[in-house]
Amino acid sequence: MATALLPHFRRPPPLYRLARALRRVGLIVLVLLVLGLAVEVYSVSKVVGSSPGSSGFSAQFLPNETFELAGTFHVPNSGPLPITDFRLHLRLLDAAASYLGGATGGPITLAGGSNTSVPIVVYLPFAAGGAVSSLLTEDQTLTVQLWANGTYGYLFPAGIATSTTDTWGAPFANYQVATAAAGPGNGTSELAVTISYQNHAGFDEVGSLDFAVLSERGTTCGTGSLPVDVPAQGSFNEQQTVAIASGCAPAGGSVTAALLAPDDVVVPLPAEAVS
């Protein structure tokens, strides 16, 4: 009678079992990496498709003849992953596309699914003249260029860029100085000086407007001072008669003026010719 043969399974050697386990682990890791990359690509696409939104700028004078523009930008990160080392860069251009100044906000971390506020402050010195000084007297449409960079999901370096416009209201819009001979007074000649402008800025102006009448050679012929208390969107139109120094001829000269405000703020204004 024949003997039944039972199947005999021989256990694979240890090295084979280790290799098979490593292949399985590698496959699992590969699947996780692909899923992770897909999630990160989705996060990048959601962020790149968004643009920072501005809540507007507030402006004020600083003592060193500088504008301070402070604003806040709301940056959405609707993706599920955080953005680390995020920096927001800003450039301001005037209506003639001349560079005014710039600043950077950050670095910060934007959490996944968040809408983060990024503060940014721009300092614009107007004392040296040039494009920035035009902001004192001219209403303009400014171009705001923005770009940002960061690391999405701890792996992808990427950035976004956008450009928008913002309306600038000049604090001394339509600034004008008019002069007229006022005739002799107490044995000296006099000059009536009228200064006018509109405050289109978003802040009040308080202080004094000190001015000087200069001859063609730059000699001071007379000085005056007008009180200033002009609210935002208000106007200023004041006149003062100035005694002209004996022998000093203002004809062909100019009138220079400056706003003297609290906290040692001095704002020089453009010289205007004596009419």
C-alpha cells in the first residue's frame, strides 16, 4: 500500500524574509510620500491662487521730515499645510512710476487654513525733494507692488506676486501762495501774503504755518506765522500782512513756508514766487 505524501513547506531563509519585509515597507513609504506630495502640491496651488488683501494705509508725519505709512495685509492660506519663513515685500510707485520706497513684513509662519494679518510700515523721507516730496501737494494714484515667498509644507519653496493701486490724498493739496503790495505802514512797506490749500489726507493738521518772504538774492525781507487747525478733508485759506525790511525788495523773490506741528514735526513746503 502506497504511503500518502504530505506537502512540506520549508521556511524561507532569514535574508529573504528581511528583503521581502523591506520591500513592503518601501512600498508603504512610497505611497505615503506620493500622498504627502499631492497634499503639498494642493496646498501650494491654493496659496498661489490667493492674493494678499489690504485694509488700507494710515499716514502720519514723523519729526525727521518723513512720512510713515502703516498698513496691514491679510494673507489667506486655505491649504492644509503651514507656510514657514513667510516674507511679504512691498514697493510703492507714484503716478509717474517713480520709486517712492519699500518695506518687508515677516518672517512669520502662516498656519494651515488661516487668514493671517501681516503688518508692514513704509518710511518715505520727503526732505530731500524728488518723487516723495510730491506727495505733500499732489493727489495721486499709487501703485503697490507686492510679492511674497516662503516654504510650503516644510518642503516647497514658492512665491506669489501681485500689483494693485491705492489713492493718495495730499495733506497740502493745491498749495498756493499769493502776494500783493499792501502799501506803506508806519513808514515801512508791507506785503499781504495769502496761503491756501486743502487737506486731503486722513489726519488732522494742528500747529502753525511759519513763512518768510525772501528777496531774489535770498535775503529775508519779512516773516509771518499763521495758526493751523485743519481737520482731515478740510481747507486752509489765511492772509497776513508782513512788514518788509527797509531796502529789501521782495520782487522776483519767493515765499518759503513750513508747518510746525507738535512732537517736533517740521514739514517744509515748496517755495512759491512772489507775485
